Amino acid sequence: MSTPTTELPRVEHEHTHPSDAQYMLIALFLAVVTGAEVALYYVNMDFLPYAILLSILMVVKFSTVVMFFMHLRFDSRLFRWVFVSGLVLAVIVYMVVLLTFHVFNGRV
Amino acid sequence: MSTVESTAETLRTPPAGQQHGGHHQPQPGEHGWTQTGVSNEKLGMWVFLGSECLLFGGLISTYLLYKHTAVQGPRPHDLYDIPFTSVSSFVLLMSSMTMVLALAALQRGDHHRTRVWLVTTALLGATFISGQVYEFMSFVKEGMGYTTNTASSAFFTLTGFHGVHVSIGIVMLLSLFVMSLRGRLPQEKSEVVEIVGLYWHFVDIVWILIFTVVYLIP
């Protein structure tokens, strides 16, 4: 029979968060990316490159908010694992659903 | 001393690294005690947000499944007003900035600025909701109601659920504002604002997905 563990976890310390000016710069960056997304909407281009470009911009915005505004870049790794697990699970489950129904082939 | 008694004694005694500074460290059974080394409340919010990914993933997938299946009436993407929705998206994005500024102000002990940024965030959220109500009303005027077709049902369910989340966020922000006015939001309780902020940023990132996947990609 194994001996119960008596070691207590260490308290994780937060790193320094960005300053107000840095938060405003991040918001400006997000506004510029949003502007680029809207500008792309009015550009006449093929569907595939358009969808890929928009998806990349969406991921950039999503990651920026999560890392800097939600402090996931500076906080405990446990939070990152919990959130990313939910996110990855959702993406996998619903990609399987959408592929099952041939959504990406336009044959629903 | 038995193994169980020894373990209990160890749990009652905080590790050396947590005894400095004369601070009272929460003991097992006390409020604030954590076995993970991180705040239980914050961990709870992150678990909740992880589960919300599945909820919104389901709603977005349902919309993608049904968006081309309308057999009668206008479909959502026939009626989108992209410039209008772009402004709404910008407003919600900026509310994330004001939210994080409110938290930073409270962490510095600047209560006046905390209140200013909390109210600004709530107002930006209310502006977004007003825009959504206007959009819904204009769609209904154009002949696309909730039950017009499967695409419209999926669209209203998805964006409506998001709107409800934003509205709940506004209520939480105003509650924090009132708490601050009554002096019940001291600097030491900044984690409360941080947890509400996590929720608020989450509704923002969900809208980042909806804006691209639902509105911009045809």
C-alpha cells in the first residue's frame, strides 16, 4: 500500500501584467485587425483564400484577447490547460459533426 | 503517530514558503484554502468557460448545418448589414479594453478610475445589445422571424444566446459598480473583478468567432 502524499502544492505567482498604455496598444491592434477583416469582405477574391485569411485573422484576435486581456499568458498553466482542453474538445467534436453532415462539401 | 494522523498534521501546517510576511494562510476547511496552488474561484470560472466553448460550439455548428437549408423566406446572410455589425463588433472589442483597465485600476487601488471603467464597459455592452435588438427588429421587418425557416431559427438562437450572455455580464458589471460605490470592493478583492472580467472577455471572443464564421464567411 502506498503512503499518502504529504507534499503541498506551491503557490504559483503571477507575472507582471501589461501597463494601461500597453492594453490600449493591444486594443488598437485588435481594431486594426477587425478593420482588415471588414476590408477583406469587400475585396473580390476566391472563396478558399478568403476563408483562410479570415480564419487566420480570427485566430489572431481570439489569441490576443485570451493571452493579454484574460491574462492566460501570465497566469497559472493550470488555467491554460483547463480552457484549452474545453476549446480543443469543442473543435474536435463539432468538426466531426460538420464533416459527418458534409457541410464543407455543400451537401447538407 | 499513524500515517493518517501524520498527513493531517502536515495539512494543518502550511509549508515554509507560505508562512512569510505574517499573513494568515488559509488552512484546510477555511475559505481560500487551495490544494492546486491557484485560486479556487478563478479555476471554477475557467472550468465554466471551458464548458461554454462546447455550448457555443454546438450553436455555431447548428447554424453552419442549417444556413443553406432555408426553403422559404429570406435567409440571414441575405439581410446582413456588415458595416453596422462591424461597428457593433468594434464596440464589444473596445469594452474588453475598458474591462481590463478597470481591473488594472483596482489593482493599483484607484477606485475612482475602477468605477469609471466599469460603467464605461457596461455602457459599451449596452450599446452592443441595443445594436443587436435593432438588427433583430430590422430582420423581422424584412420578413425573417424566428420560425421563418431553419436558418433563421439557428441564427436567432445563436446570436440570442450570445446577447443573453452579454446582458448577464452587464448586470454583473453594474453590481460591481454598486459594490465599489458602497466601499465593498477593496483593492484586496480585485480577484472578483478579474473573474467577472474573464466572463466578459469570453463573450467578446465568442463574438470574434461569430462575426467571422456567421457574418463574414458566406
